[in-house]
Amino acid sequence: MVYQALYNNIIDNIKEAHMKLGFTDSEVSLNYQSRSLGHLVDEVPATEALEVLVREAQPTLGQLTYRIRDNVVRITVPQEGVRYVRDHVPERPLLRELIALVQNPTVTLEEILTMFRRHSDNVACEPTEEGGMDYVIWFPEGDPDDYRYCLCLDGLGATYHRLSKADFEDIYKKDEETR
């Protein structure tokens, strides 16, 4: 289905926000750069993909709305959709553990890698200077997920950004071309 990756990404982002910040009984708006949205909908025209998403996601996420302005698409999930994610989508153990680890101001790369290795024997980690990140970690086989976890370790602990493979490659190639 043309909208499935976008639907999954919306759910993943709402669930991650719940895990980091706690549940709030309000709508959630997510902004997607046009290029990022294109990756998620296999380059189907945005309006066409969004109309399919609105129609097909309605039973679970409620009446989604969207707005396109310049190169940004804002998708708003109503309260009922946010509640659906809270009540029906389980937390990802890897993400729960990562969130807990990065809250420790003395966390090390080795501790983070040990946690990732509890979820798969096949974990890749490379140093990078792209976008202010120190390392990128991922699962080459895409299990348990296909995200790129971009880490910044400094004297205050760690921060992470979770990017799709395509978004990470866009950032990497863009930064590489400007060097």
C-alpha cells in the first residue's frame, strides 16, 4: 500500500513522543520535508498519497488532516488517533532502553552498543561527523528495525536522532557534497 510506510512512521513518531514525554490527550502534528515524505510514499505525488492515507488510516487514527506549505507537509492526528497509538501500539523495547540510557549523563558508546546487541547479533556502528553526530548505529538486516540511530556523545551525556535510512542517506550525501 502506498501509504503504509508513512502510516507506520506516524505511529512510530507518536509512540516515541509518548515514551519520551508521556501521553498528552491532544492532537499531534508532524512535519515532513517533501523529500522525506517522498521516500515514505515511494515518490507518489504528495496529494495523492495523503488522500489515500487520510482515507485508509481513518479507522485507527481518526480523521487526519494535512497542510502543504512550501516544501513541508504537516499531518495532524486527532486526539482519538493519539489515544489509539497509546492503547494499541506496544512500546518498542529497544527504544525504551535507548531513551533510558541516554538520560544517564555518563553513558558510553560501549554501553549503548551493548544494549543494541541485546536486540540483534548484527549491529553496525560507524563514526560520522555528519550533522553534528558522532556515530550512526543500525541493524544491517533491518531487524528489529531499519532506522539509523545518530548519536552525539559529549560531556553532558548522549542525544540521539532516529532517521529513516533514506533520510540519513540524504543528509549524508548532502553534507558530503558541501565538503
